Amino acid sequence: MLQCGVKHLRILVVDDSPAFVRTLCAFLENCPNVKIVGLADNASQALVTIGELQPDLVLMDLQMAGMNGLEATSEIRHRFPGMAVVIVTSHEVPGLERVCHESGACGFVKKSRLYEDLPDVLARRRGERHLRHPAKRVIDKKM
């Protein structure tokens, strides 16, 4: 349920792994004030979908067939200058976060830290302080 005065964040998910897309979508469905407005499994499809849906945020996989996430982010920022893109990756390469920001990404999340870091990214995009993901609170209580 949307809280009064809190912006509903419209998200496009771009990833070529169906298993990860299912995981990410299940996670996002439990995040407050978030709506998944579209899915794309490659960068070319993402560019078309962004033009059609005008999401508030694009969660972009780094490594995909064809145009990779860095190239796609640069193209998105060129075609849609105000579009926010967060790179989501399984790669743990030193300096990769800096390279992603240089390509125009406003954020960077490692897939291995998705549950810890993505809620903060989403809260910042909505202009809020992050109060921890509900699922994480349940896990913490059990420990």
C-alpha cells in the first residue's frame, strides 16, 4: 500500500537470466512503494520499453548478449537524459563500480548483496531514508 506523500517508484528490470528476474521481481514485490512496470531481456528491448513506459528507474544487468549493460546505460543516458539506471551485477571486479558510474549509472548493486543494498538504492531514488526491507527484519528476528 502506498503511504501518503511517498513517491511510487516505477521500475523496468533488464536482465537476460529468467531465474534472476524471478528472484528480483519477488524481492521488489515486497518492497514498499515500488511497482515493476516492465521487463526486458536485452538492451535493445530495454531502449524501446523505456521510450514506451518512461519508468522512474532501470535496474540493468551488466553482462548480456549483444549490447552490455555499460553500453546500454550510456545509450539510455544519451536518449533519455533524466533516466536513472542502476547496474546490477554478479561481477566483483575492482573499479567496476567507478566504471559503471562513468557510463552514466546512478547506482551499483552486486547481486550477492541484493537484499542488503537494493532497498537503500530504492529509498534514495524515492528521496527517503531506508528503514530496512521487511523480509530482512523477519530474518534478523529469527537469529
